[in-house]
Amino acid sequence: MSESYAKRAAELDAADELASVRARFVLDDVVYLDGNSLGALPRSVPGRVEDVVRRQWGSLRIRSWDESGWWTAPERIGDRIAPLVGAAAGQTVVGDSTSVNLFKALVGAVRLAGEGRDEILVDATTFPTDGYIAASAARLTGCTLRPVAPDEVPGAVGPRTAVVLLNHVDYRTGRLYDLPSLTAAVHAAGALVVWDLCHSAGALPVGLDEHGVDLAVGCTYKYLNGGPGSPAFLYIRRDLQARFDSPLPGWNSHADPFGMTPDFSPAPGALRGRVGTPDILSMLALEAALEVWDDVSVSAVRAKSLALTDFFLECVAAYVPQGAVESVTPSAHADRGSQVALRCQGADAVMRSLIERGVVGDFRAPDVLRFGFTPLYVGFGDVERAARVLAEVLAGEPAGAPV
Ligand SMILES: Cc1ncc(COP(=O)(O)O)c(C=O)c1O
């Protein structure tokens, strides 16, 4: 049976218009399905980091803030990410972690919402950091915090809601939420929405401008391959920028940073989302990593992502004994991000065995195997092998035995 799926995989790989992009990454014969946690290393990065360290820092030293474009890197790299999330230039800045940007966005949104709105709704299934930050933002702003399942937001948002924080793709199940309709529902109640794009930026079309999203944040170390701890991004819709009052005003978000004045006067535009000195080494590694996207469209990535996850589900259904795993990822394309999450008994140990056999995904408590599919470097042959090795592990077969 596996021959026919292997043959299909070879045909799909031969027809894959993104197949050649894999060569832009440093990879080996491991099937790497953890790009939804840490993206692989683009080949353009090591040389750039070497140049930034040795020449820009080592030789030019302080001159690089100007001559190597260090000072303007947050907005320049923000503008490079912008088209990947459907934003026009001038609305996105890079810097700090996702958590810190969530804090800026949430408190900023409560301040934008104004008088009489004293409630924050947060995705009840959210990645934990979002929930912690939302709770603290609520305490600081005197708001109440209400966890709500994303599907129930339209019925829960009301005249007292200041802001709703939602995840575009659920980190555990891989479920994709309907950004256009949820954004419209929040706006219909007069509230603002903050979207966490960690699991969608670089994986599927987002359409921030098209759908009138207010604020958004996302990390760059997953599908954007920026490297461990690479800086996050913050999107502030253009028409909100003049009123965006950051809870973290630093000298980098000052209109005249070198004026060194005691009073704070915010910079115009998205720049007011900056805080302090940017982490240049990580930021410029990210800038090099983004070159991978120069001739790649998000729509092509999305089409391949759905084909990969479809094929994985199909191979798993064919190879794995019925009932051994249960997919918690929606089967409808409209509801699926770029990962497949399978529940199974002993998931932790199963994932350790998979990794020993060269198939790298990850485990999320209590019983979920996560497999992330980065279309830039994952092929259909990888998918078939991953499903085959999973079946071997679940059947308790020794490594390398035929399915
Ligand atoms: C949805 C989501 N939000 C936030 C984070 C993490 O934020 P930070 O970059 O601050 O670690 C993650 C990390 O995996 C995530 O999946």
C-alpha cells in the first residue's frame, strides 16, 4: 500500500511549483515538521549575521546606526513583513517579543476605545501568554476580563467591550478562525480587535487592511523563519495611529529621540509602537531570512499547505490502524491552518520515538502530537514518510520495518 502513496508523493513533488525553495534552507534528511514552533535556517542568514557582526559592528561600530540602516530597521523590516499579512507599508514595526507587543496592543486598544468600555474579551482557548498579558492589561486599565470561545464572540461582544483578543490559528488544534467575520462582529459592537497571527503569518493570507483589523501582533520565528527569539511585529492600522497611546513609550517611540527632552511626544505613524534600542543582531538575521519570500506568494504557500495537510491526513488514515489517532484539526479547508494535530495515547513517548526515527514534530500536553507543515521546505515525500513512521511507531515496530 505504501508504494502507491509514495508514488503519489513523488508525482506531487514533481508538480510542486515551490519545490525549489527548499534549497534556500539548511536542511538534512530529517522530516522537519516543527516549523510552526521554530522555522528552519535560511541559507541567507549565516553570511549576513557574519557581516553584521564583523563589518557593521566590528569595523563601522557606532556609524552603523546610520550607515548600515540599524536605526530604521524596525520599520523597514516591518514593511517587508507587511505584504505577507496583507498590510500596506507604514503600519508595521518589528521589535520586542509577541508578549510585549500584545501588551502594547491591548492597553493601547483600551485607551482607543475610550469612556464606558471597561471589558476585555479574550479567546478562552488562547496560547497562555495572551491570557496572562490580557489579565494584566485588564488589571492595569480597570477592565474586567472575560474568556470567550472565539465562535461565541459575536454573541458576547457588547457596548461595554473595549477590545477582543483573538488567535487567528489555534496553536494546539491548528483550527483557523474566520478573521473577516469575527472582525466585523467586533466592529459592529463598536469595539476593537487585536489578532495574534503567530500561527498564520507566513502560512496563509491574512488580509489585515482588507478586513479593517485594528491591531495585530505576530512572531517571526515560526513560518517567517527569523530564528530563535527573533523579534515580533506589531501592526497598527493607519487611521488609528495618531490616537494610539502606547503603554510603553520609550525614547525610540519619541518624535525626536535625540532631542533628549524630559517630556514624551510620540513619533508619527507606526513608529510609536517602538520602545527602546532594537535587538539588531536578531533583527538583521530576520531581514536576511525574509529574502526567501522575494519571489514567493502567500497564496501559493497556502495552496501547497492545504495540499500537504490533506495528503498527510490521507496517508495517516491509510497507514495508521483505525482508532489509534484522532485528528483534532478541522477537515474543512476554511477552518484549517498549516498544522495537523493528532490525539493519541502516550503522545509524549510517541513523539520521542518519532524524533528518534527522524520525524520531528512536537508534543502538547496532555495528548496532542503536532505536525507543522511549512510549504517553503516540506515536500509530499516528507509527508508520506512521516505518516509511515508514525504508523510504525504506533504499531510498536522496530525502526525501518515496512508498513
Ligand atoms: C499564539 C502564540 N502567541 C504568542 C506566542 C509566544 O509569544 P512570545 O514570542 O512572546 O514568546 C506563541 C508561541 O508559540 C504563540 O503560539
